[in-house]
Amino acid sequence: MASTLLRLGKPDEAEQMLKRCPSLKNFTDETFLSTGNPRFSGDMMLLARIRQSQGRLDDVLRLSSKALAFRQKLLGNRLKTCDSLYQVANLLQVSGNMELAM
């Protein structure tokens, strides 16, 4: 539902929907990643996309970078890892940091 709301251009409602998920209640960045469950890295990427839509770019980079590191460690070179890598590189490019983006 949160993903659908984000696609409809309603990032604040998407965030509230994501927070309503019982398994995500009281989660922090670290608890997202310490679970070892790859599903939560996807939720972290969704939250990063919500933050990007809200214009909170520092949060986007922080969340996306942590999800990328988690996915690289757990999944290796898979499509989900590539998705996170693209998100981080795109954000670095938008912020003008081309060297890091490459």
C-alpha cells in the first residue's frame, strides 16, 4: 500500500502506511539491518524513496547506503543489490558528486 501511495504522489500518506505495518513498528536503521531479513532492506529502500519524494536527501543517502551495504553483504551481486547501488549513485549524481557516483 505504501508503495502505491508513493506512486500516486502521496509520500506523507505512504510513510504513515509503512509505519502502520506491525513488523516495522519501532524500527530504527540499525534494527532494520540487524534482523538479517532481506525483506526489511526492501522496506528501507521504500522509506528512502519516500524521503526522496519529501525532499529529505540526507535521509535518502543514509538509508540507501545502509540498505546497499546490507544487500551486498547478504545477497552479493543480485538485482536487489543493483537497485540499491543505482539509488545511491543517482542521488550522488543529483547532488553533484560525480566522482563518487561513478
